[in-house]
Amino acid sequence: MERSPYHPFRSAEAREAYLADYDRRARRWPVPSEIRMVETSYGETFVRVSGPADAPPLVLLHGTPTNSLMWQPNVAALSAKHRVYAVDTLWDIGRSVYTRPLKGPADYLNWLDGLFTVLAPGSAISLMGISHGGWLTGLYAVSFPTRVAKAVLLAPSGTVRRLRMTWLICAIASGLHRSLGERFKNWMFKDSLRLGSDAQQLIDEIMHDGAQWMRILVRKKMVPPTVLTDMELQGLPMPVLVLIGENEKIYSPRKALRRLHRVAPHIKAELVPQAGHDLSLAQAELVNRRVLDFLDQP
């Protein structure tokens, strides 16, 4: 595909301003890290690596539209005993640069498999994703089961239930006017916003990424998350943990858990109190503990 020197941004000025802000935010990363730019057949994927070099690999896939910096509340705990690879999703806003469009789930899967082959050649990985990243985690686990040692899905988009039409309308409307964006933020992330200025800052940055995604990136078609079939959920051979906040807005959290308990009782599925789609921030300590306990189990 043809691309400008500042691709996927619309201008050199937009790229320079966004990446300067990205680097400012990255200075709050709470543990030592190194960065890698991994070449794949779909483009260059930015990965921030933390934790002991000889520790088991754990790959983190963030929600959309934002980037890997959203894992700041979790990475210190996760990287204590794991080699953590926090990925900037190729088709999202961040430091990754796509050279081929990701037109459907198969493209995402091929990109991820190429990336994981470079990050952890010849070994299975633990894979953890939130929201859109949770959907990708489930999708990859279904399609490449031998490559995944354990899978953690936090508030996965789709995957278990279709997205509520009410939520979709509110999400679209939030980009039309600043006041609607504020109302959506307060509705969607109310549990995190009670935690104080640090949490407020991270939520504001995530919301800003969403607004910037529409304004400064080359227009592209998003691939909507799909719902896994009963057979796909039942067939997952690896240990799987699903955590959903009790105040989740994208679908009914209790109906999602009931479906998992009914069709795939081997999946460990739990409700996280006093949290919604923001559970990795609103209940960071609890989520970190649940995830680490799960990963530590033989």
C-alpha cells in the first residue's frame, strides 16, 4: 500500500505532536522497560518489555481506541515474575505502524501469530487482553490453541455476548460533542473516576486517544468483535480466566457469566465488584491478584 513518511497519521505535525505526548505519558511507566519494534508481514509492531528476561512470557493486548500505556496500573505486579510484552495493537493509535490493512479477524490472527513467533519462538505464551484485546485473546486462543499456555480475558468485547445497541449509540454520540463525551466518560468509567486524580488522568488520556483516533489518523475500517460459539468456548483446551465488572455497560455482565458457566464450565469466570469496563484500573489490585493467582496455578 502507498503510505506517506508520517503514516498512519494524516500529517507530520499530527504525528510529532501525538508521539511527543505518548512519550510524556510513557515516563510514568512504573518499572524498568525496553522497547522493541517487531517487523511482521502487516507492519512494524511496537512492544514495551518489562520483567525478568528468563521469566515466563505474558503478552498484554490493550483495549481500543488507545495503546499499551493503559496497563500502567497493572504492569508492576504482572512483571514481578513474568516477562511482560505490552503491545501497541497494529491497527490502533500508538507507535505501531501498519503497512497492510487488517480487514477481518483472519488478518488480526495472522499478525498476532507472526508477532508471537518473534517474541517467544518455539514456546507457548500466556495471553491477556482487555476489551477489544480480550476479544483478540479469545479469538487467538480458539485458532492457535497450542501457542497459548493460559488466556486471561478482561471485559472482552463481543466474545461472550453481543454488544448492547444502547452502548453503541452512546459510544458513537460521545464523539459528536465534548459535553456528550464527558457524559459518556462519567457513565462508562464512574468507578475509576472515584479514585482520584491519577485515575482521572489515565481515563482522560484514554478518552483523548479516542478523540484523536478520529481526527489525526488515516481513516480505516474497524473490525467489529464477534461472539464465540458454544463449541468454540467448549473447545478451549488451555486454562482460561474471564473477569467482568459488575457495572459493565457493553453487555449484561451477569448474563455473560451465566452463558460461560452454562456452556463452558471449565472456564473460570468471575464478577469483579465496584468496577465496569474499567476493571483493570478501578480494581487494579484485585484484578492483579486474581490474574497472578491464576497464572501461578500449575
